Amino acid sequence: GDDDDGYHFYGDDDDVGGGGGGLGAAGDGGARRRARDGDDDDLEPEAYGDGDDEFGGEDEVNLDEAYEPVDSDVMRLKRAWVQERLAPEILEHQTELVDAVKRAIETQEERIEREQENENRDTSDNIVTNIYWMELNRVKYLLREYLRTRLRKMERHALFIFEDETSRAKLSSAELKYLEDYNNAVHEHLKGVLDELPEHYRSHVVQQIGNDDDDDKDQSMKPEPNMDGFVFFRIREDVGNFLPGGATSEDDAVELKRGLILLAKYSAFKDLLDTDPPKAELV
């Protein structure tokens, strides 16, 4: 593709069709980087695979190997956590899934506690109980990390999310309340300092409060998600004639095969994440 388009393809032409901006592809479920000229700091992506059957057929490539069993709430939570960690923007809160996992944790805790009250327990029973507790703590960790990942994003982009209707709609009611309290706390914390500055510099969201005679627009200081940051997409099903976000011509349409891994701007292929079921995932 043209370097000015913003993405570039790596790999066989048979695996990816079309041209255009900010994209790398690697087959066989991964991407490899190699050093050139013996310099470890000079690395570039490289596709690997063995030709036309690089990705295999529908039954040869298991895209859910890391999430088996795929119908488990715990594995669904793991997938949601991974997607939340890798996406630059905040994603839709998985309310039903979180509630289901919380109920399962409470049920399992009650069951284990009842088992521990059994006076006829022997050493083997204690070992099994300890294994149950270990597994339960693992699930709790996944749940905590999923929620903490969302909180970190909310705090990093608090003003943007609060003012952006689309982003705000992705929060749970508890998260929305937290975001409101957080924004108020930050405003009150900064207010005492900002009030001592010249009038044009008292805002904590713009660098300088503009006047009517100003030629330049105010420069925002509200941190926003980097939607043009590069991430890895894995295509979950064949997608034909897809036009990446930001493309201006039908000539930029691409053919994407199941199992293909792309290094691309998040904004270019994020629409594939929003379908039901998703046609792509972040890896």
C-alpha cells in the first residue's frame, strides 16, 4: 500500500487483500520480531507461516484455546478482561457477566465453608478444600483485575468519559457514581491552587482561557484515549471487502481471513469488535 495511507501489510498477498494504512499481519496465531544487523534495538515485525495453508481450515485453528471451555462464565470474564486491558477506550461494562460470576463466587464460598464444618473430614478432604480455595481466589483475582482495569481508564480519562455520552453509556451505575465523585474531588483539589493563578490560567481543562480576540483555539488538557494507537487484532471469521476506519476510497477495502493477526491502528478496525458475535478480538 501507499505509505501515506497510514498502514502497511506484512505477509503473503493471499492472506490479506487490498491496500492502505498502519497495519501489519502475521499468520499462524502470532507475530515475530527479529533483529537486523546484530542490533537488538533495531527490530521489525515479520510474518511467519508456511504458505497457503498458513491458517488452516475451520477445524484446524482453535482461536479459543486460551478461553476453554468457551461457555464458562470464568472464561468469558477472562476474555472481557483481556479485551479491556488491550483496548485504548473503555468498553461496555459486562454487567450480567459480572453479576453471574459474583453469584458463583458466593455459592462456592458457602459450599466450601459447609464442607469445612464437617467433623469427619480427613487429610485428603483438606487437600481438596485447599484446591477449591485456590481456584476461587483465581476467579476473584480475574474479577478484581477486570474492574480495576476499568477504574484506571476512568481515572485516566475522567473528564473525557464524563462529557462523552457514548463513553458514559458504557459505565455501570456504580462506575458512573464513582466517576462523578472523582471529577468533583479533582476539581476541588485543584481549585485552591488555580484560584491563585492569573485569570486566563485558572481552568484545569484548557491551557489558556481564550478571549474573543484570540486567533488560536483553546488547547484542551483533557486526556483522551489514543484511538490511533497500534494494537493487535485477530480476525475470528472471514471478512470480505472491509473498509478500514479513516479510509477514503473503495480501493482501500481489504479481504480478511479467519485467524489472521493484524497490527493496526485501533480506530481502523475497531468496528470489527462491535459486531455480535465479534468478528475480531484484541490479542
